Amino acid sequence: MNPQPLLTTHDSRLTTLLPCDHCRGLGVWLDPNGSLHTCPRIEIREPHAPPSPRAAFIVRSLRRLYEEKQAIDPVAFEVAKALLPYSADDPCDRHFITDRFFQWSTDRLRQLHYTIAELRYKWMLPVASRKVAPAGYWIAADQKDFELWFVRAKAALVTPLIGLNCLARATFPVLADQLELDFRRDMSPVEVTDAIG
Ligand SMILES: [Zn+2]
């Protein structure tokens, strides 16, 4: 990747620019071989709006994957970009993603969960979600946004684990003492995403 840094300026003349249609405002693009490049408009020093906070999270994830020489899944990248316009108040409906990216699959919802799990646990992208209206996915824009989702997601995981532990204790108390209900160790990222959405 070209070492030229992304724009990080807070120059108000740049923040009023529309997001670049070459790179969807990310400042980088991915070629078909999976290599990351600086947006050509930045290369030729055209005025270029800096990434939005959500776009900056995607750029951070891309840079980390690239530097660690991890493969960048182009479908996951497209899903991440598709989530950019959405927020906690106006989340992206899951059917929009499944219809757009996973029409080929016999289990579109499972494919969606695989991709969201990849974005969360491999890309370390803060993809939040909600199962009740307004339901859907969005990239958490800031710490408060992420915290609100995290508290809900944690409760969605912990409540069944407590119930499972009680069931084991009521039925097989000796066995229950031997069990460690550590969901972080026992559950795969996709199972976690299945549970929290
Ligand atoms: Zn651009």
C-alpha cells in the first residue's frame, strides 16, 4: 500500500465535501487481489473529505488486517460499506443485506451471521444490532453507542447461560460443579452472533 497517510485534517473546507464516490469516503480501496490502496484522488492530492467516524473504524480494521497479512474477505468489506449510512435510530434491515449479498445461499440468515461474526471478531469492527423495532445492524459511531448495544448483547448471552447452569444444577448437581459455563471459551463467534443477532 502506498505509505502516503490518509487525510486526518479537521480542515472545515474538507469536511463540507461530499464523500468520494471512488472509495465511499474511506480513503482506501481494495483491488481484486485483496491489496489495499490509497484512494487515487488522495494520491493526486485532490480535495478529499476525511472518513466519517464509522468509516474510520472500517479503515482501522482494513489497515490492521492488511498489516497482519490476513485475507480481507471482499463480501465482508462490501457488507461493512453497506452499513455505513445506518445508525442506532435507523439500522440496516437484515433483509436488505441478505437480498443484496446472499441471494445465492439456501441459508441467507446463516450467511449473514457468519459475515457479521467475521466483521466483529476478525475485523474487530463494532457492528451493533437490535432484534426489536427498529431492528437491524449498524456500526457503532462512538463509545456510548457501543455501550448501549454491548449491555443488551451481554444480557442476551448471560441470561440463557444462567438458566442452563440452573438446569444442570437442578438435574445433575455433581456434574454442574464440574462444568465451566464460560461462553467466551465454549461458544464460537457465529454462535455468539446467533444468540445476540
Ligand atoms: Zn476517495
